[in-house]
Amino acid sequence: MGEFIYTNFFIKKVDLSNYLKIKNKIPSNVNILAVSKGFKSQEIKIIQNIGQNDFGESKFQEAFEKQLILKDLKNIKWHFIGRIQSNKVRKIVQNFKFIHSVDSFEKLQKISNISYEENKNPLIMLQVKFSNDPTKGGFDPNLLKLKWGEIQELKNITITGLMTINPKGLSSKENTELFKQCRSLADSLQLPDCSMGMSGDWEEAIDAGSTWLRLGSLIFGDRS
Ligand SMILES: *Cc1c(COP(=O)(O)O)cnc(C)c1O
């Protein structure tokens, strides 16, 4: 049975049992990114209170409101994991230490230019697409290799790894195969991180060499 923590007088509860189970099971080089999109600052606080400091958000405005409320929790590191609109790049650079979802060279260039102006140096994982999923963005792996020289010249960004999102409905074996392609490309570019694995496929992602699991519903419960 889970451990329940009740927040003040609201009936809202967060079941921490899945979080603790996963935390105890994963290898020490694998990090959990708690994906808090669709959940409230109060829920973030409960999980932060037991030592989780990395939180992922996919919509700038929603994230910014929570960042304001939680600004006194200095240990929180915010990760942007959503689609990046050009007109939001400056705000993302100002307010997020990590960006997982850079899916084109043009966006990366823009982030680099703005980071320079803002005197920032975000940690970046480039989103790569290993399957033909029309609903997802991402670098084509071959294009990324071709551009790699140019990418490394860009200032004020630190690329630590690759990120990928698998299409829905794959078998466990298919998920593992795609994740392995991501790991192998990251290795060939000498990048330590792979941001891969969500609530439904995190175990396959660990087997394939993930270093960042992006977990939302599995730790916070269903989004209402
Ligand atoms: C929402 C989201 C997640 C988390 O999804 P869950 O299935 O709730 O774990 C992970 N990565 C990205 C990019 C997301 O948008």
C-alpha cells in the first residue's frame, strides 16, 4: 500500500509509492525527471519534499506560473520538454536550466544566440526521431550527424545528450530497439545523456541505456 501525504485542508493526495518503488529500483546513473505538466505546484512540493528536484514542463505559461509560486524552493531544477515556439525561446532560456526538446538546427542556433545575450548556458538534449511518427518532431539522425561539426561551434549551450519519444502502441521489443538506436547515436557523438522512457516504457528505456526517465502519470497519478 502506498504512503499518502495529505496537503493542508484540501482533499488532494499524492501517492508516493510508485515514485519510491522506481527510485529504489533504478541504477544510480539513471535520473528521474518528474513531469509535472497538468499538475499543481502543491503536488510538486510534496514530491520535492522527499528529495526529487528535477521537474519537467511542456508549456511555458503553465510552467512559469508554478515557477513563481515555487520560487523559494531553490533546489528545484526546471526542464523544458515541450515543443519550442520561436517567440518563447527567450523566456525558456531565462527560466529553464535544461531543455530536452530542441528538434532543429535553426532552433538550436536561436537558443545559442539568445543564451549569449542573456549570459546563460542551458544544458541541452537534442530531440531525435527514430521512427516515422508524423505527430512528433525531431532531428533526422543522419542530418544530425551531418550538422554535428556546426552544432559543436555554437556558443553558450552545453549539449549533454539526445532525447527521443517513441510512438504509442509499440511492443516492448520495438520500444527497446528504438531506444537502443538513440543510445548508440549518443555514444557515437560522445554524449553521456539519453532522455528516454516515459510512464509506459521506462523499463525498456533503462535496459537500452537511458539516463533521464521522464515520468508523469506514473508518479503523480492521472492528469484530470
Ligand atoms: C507528458 C510527457 C511525458 C510524461 O508522460 P507520462 O506518460 O505521463 O509519463 C514525458 N515526456 C514528454 C515529452 C511529455 O510531454
